[in-house]
Amino acid sequence: MYNEFKNKKITVMGLGLFGGGVGIAQFLARQGACVTVTDLRSATELSPSIKQLEGLPISYKLGGHHEEDFINADLVIVNPAVPKDSKFIQIARNNNVATDTEINIFFKLCPAPIIGITGSNGKSTTTTFTGEILQQTQRRTWVGGNIGKSLLTHLEEIKSHEIVVLELSSFQLKELYNIKRSPHISVLTNISPNHLDRHPNIEDYIQAKKSIILHQKQDDYTILNYDDHELRKWEKECKGRVLWYSAKHTLADGAFIKGNDIIISVNGLNTAIPCVSGIKIPGIHNIQNILAASCAAYLAGAREQHIAKAVTTFAGLEHRLEFVREVNGVRYYDDSKATTPESAIAAVTAFQSPVILIAGGYDKGSDFEEFAEVCARNVKAIVLIGKTAKKIKELILKTKGTKETPSILTPETFREAFQQANTMTKAGDVVLLSPACASYDMFLNYEERGRQFKDMVHVL
């Protein structure tokens, strides 16, 4: 038991549907806290999350927030999805009520060393794959964080000799800065403009990401993507030992590719792992993710055989450039998790075959110019949906000029988008859902968008 929570009045702000508030609410209720969960959504909308809390002594204030829950509390837990300028957080502070987050509490209480992974794109794949490698070793491995699983409820099982792998978002890291903690091994995949609907500018977003390195100690490690121009500038700010990884360059310290080998170079020692031909997930960005994960796992005790086995068996994540099926010579891929232009660019350029792309969605302030240029050059046709459809169409038309391809369609519904994409296919083509945008204008989340796509593929 963690006695600091016992009999305390704690408000959990934002239950959410991704496990954001579920883990912390379960944990606090089991520690004997008096928990109130409050959310702007209704009980019906939140029913999948509420179901997971059945049988626990929790009171609910749903469909809106009430000032008294932020005044008469000992502590307010703020979910990452809550805007930082919320008047209710201000009310708590004005009444000297402390605020904290699920991830901060985990960092303060976790007895095991932590590998933290962040970046604009590729962090879920890198986190999952790091876990897969370490699970090949004798060391018990826990994987969670922003990937959708709170490890707080397992805190009492985690031992100091085990290892924790966490995916960390910019919102989680911004809060982590306040408690002056960083992971023992920090991995950064890349930096590109993201979540500018929530961060006031790109500098604020980059500063939030930097929290993963700013409180490391000298014997900690930072693993940076050498192929990313922004990250190359970070070395002088790193407190720990810096290792690089690259899919394009040979490096003195870190991980790179040489022929069929992944080479990991640490302290002047080179370890060669012959496994590149066995990689199952397409695209140079996935080679980068594999190198980052291999390097992090190696530092945590994994060896050649563990990395080789994981590389040749890892088929990627659901909704992340996931092969669905082939019908009449046409291959269908679900990349619904590509919610930024950069991740969609990586998907489009991963294929040699002609691509019919379904893209568009909720606008979170991204810049689509480069995405439009890549589409104009690399896709056979593009079907655009959602709030960003008009903006992306105009940018592609400007870039392609009088060229015939790609043809651009803007149907009203997702179903029509799928049907229209299908009518343009011939054997050898790829139909790719890689939206470059968040899903909130038409779907509950990117998973629902991906599931609907796969359902339509399966009934072909």
C-alpha cells in the first residue's frame, strides 16, 4: 500500500476512453483514496471505461465539471487530454489544491529502471518492439504509457531488477518536467510539427519533448535519430551518454545498417546481428524504429540472439501500416494510426507499387505542403475525407499543375471513399488508408477508423 493516498479526497479529471483515467482511478481507489471521477462526456459515452471500474468505491460527476470537486479536494489528477488552460485547473491552484498526473505518480513510485520513448512518429512501434526484444531475455519487462496501458495498477508487482518500457507523449512529458524526472534510457524517434491545436507553437512542443532528456543523470543514456535534423542539435543539452541510430549513415556510437547486419556500436565494441533481410514491416521509417529499439534493448541487456529473433518475428502494430489482405491482386493496408503528415509520407513512400491513398480528417494545425508534394509525385489517386479534404486538395492541385495523376476525389462519407478508391484499382495496386490527420471529426478515434476500413476490406 502507498499510504500517502489513503483517505485523501482525490478528483480524477478526464476519464477518457483510452485508459487515460481508468488506471489512475483504479490505483487510487485500491489505495483507500476517496475518488471522484469527472468528465465532460456522459456515462453512455464513457461506458467502456466505467465498466472497467465496476465494484470500486468511486463517485462520478459526468457530463460536466463542478467547481466544488476542485476546491474541496486534496489532489486533482489531470488526464493528458485536458487542455492546460482549463479554468478548473486554475480553480484548484487558486485554492491551493495540488495537481498531478498518472505518469508523474508512476515515475515517482516505480522501483525499476525506465526506458522512455517519444517522438512525433514511430513511438508506438519502437516502444512495442523494444518490449518484444526484452521479452526474449530473462528479464521481466513491462510495457505501457501512452500506448494505452497504465502500469500503475501493476506497481506493486514491479520489482527493482525488472525493466519498464514507456511510450511518452508531449503532454505527459510537459508534466514530467515539473517533477524533474527523466527516464534512465531515453529514445527520440524524430521531431516534426504535431499537436499544434494544443501547443501554442512548435517551440513549446519541442520544449515538452526535451523533458525526456533534461533531468537525466551522467550514467543515463540518450538514443537519438541521426537522420533527423532537429535531433542532431540536441546533443549539447543531453546530460547522459548519447548514442545515435541511422538508416543511412555508418556511426561510431550507436546503431546502423551494414549489408544484412544491424551493427550496434557501444564503447568501441561492434556487435553485428545478421537479420535485415528478415524484417517484415515495410519502409525506411520502420528500419529506423527497429534500430532505435535494438539499441535501447541492447543497453538494457538484450544480446544478438534476442534482437535477431524479435526482428524476424515482429509483424508490426495494428493500424500501423498493417497488411489487411489481398483481393484480385490488390493489396490493402490499414495505416489509420498515421495522424500526422510525416507518418503518412513515410507510408506512401514505403511502396514501390502504384498507391491509391485514402487521407484527410480532423485538422490539428499540421502543415500539409510537403505531404501534398509527396502525394502529387507518388500516388496514382487520392480520396480525401473530413475537415482537411479541401485544404489538402488545393495544395495537391497547386503542386501537380496540369499533370493527369493523381486523380483527386472528395466524397462525403468514409464508405463512399472506400468504394471510390476500389473502383480505381487494378492488379498490382495498393489501397492505403494513411490519413495524415486525427480522426475526431468523423470517428471516436483512429482505432475505430481503422476497424471500419478493415471491415470493408474483409467483405470484398
